[in-house]
Amino acid sequence: MATTLPASKVIYNLGPLSRIPAGEGRTFQVEDTPIAVFHTRSGNIFATQAFCPHKGGPLSDGIVGSHKVICPLHAYKFDLETGEQVGNACEKLKTYPITLNEAGNLLLTLI
């Protein structure tokens, strides 16, 4: 379900956070855009582009820890909060605002 906001912002309800175990990620198709959503063991949630800009690895299948994800194809690391690469020369990940509502559902904002 999408909610349209001023300034071309659209909020998508991706369903309950409980669908993503702590320490893992899942990919959601939002309109034409695949988005990776991560649930860290510390309870934080992050959303980034779904595929590694290096070789197209599915980031939601990567290892998640300390607010970072490691691409499953070539072990490139990225900071989930900023999208910045960690120790590699790959381009930065696109990140998306994501929050939880009072019902525990993931709300993703596309701008």
C-alpha cells in the first residue's frame, strides 16, 4: 500500500518487521525498484539498493553485522546507514529512509 505525500514522497508499507529475522536482510520490489531491507541484531533497520554496484551481488543475501553488510559475491563491505564503501573502491550504495509504525510495520519512503 502506498501513501502519497507532498514533494513527490511516497511511503510504502512493506509489512511486519517480524518477516526479517535479526541479522538478516530481504529484498522487496517497490514499483520498479528492488530494495534490500536489513534488520540488525541490535534491532536497527536499514534500506539500500538491492544489488552491489561492483558485480551485482544480492546484498540481502550478504552477512549483516555492526551496521554493515558484506556482499556475498566479492566480500565488499558497505555501511548500511550511509551507503559508504568500507575498505574498497566501489561506488556508494543508495540508501532509503525506513521506519517502523506503531503496528511494527516497515514504512519505506521513496523520494
